[in-house]
Amino acid sequence: MFSNIGVPGLILILLIALVIFGPKKLPEIGRAFGETLREFKKSTKGLSDEVLEELDDKKEVR
């Protein structure tokens, strides 16, 4: 996803975010983004586990 940005692009994005949101809001935004990402990973893992269970059940029936 971020493979084409590079270090200079990432620094520019962080500076723009710092100017827009300010130094007090930036940690809160980062924390919220991290929690959202963690929940997304957990739900996608749960979904893929369910799909794998279904496939295993279908293989056992055959």
C-alpha cells in the first residue's frame, strides 16, 4: 500500500497532518487509527477462520 510513497513522501504527509491537526490532536488520531486497524485485523482473521472451518467441514463430509 505505502510502497510507492517513500521516506520523503511520508515525512511530507506527517508534516501536513501536524499542521492541520496540531501537536495535541495528532497522538489521539494515531491511537484511534491504531485501534481501528487492530479491530479490522481481528475481524478479518475471524472471518477467514470461519471460512476455513466451513471448507474443512465440507471436506470431511465428502
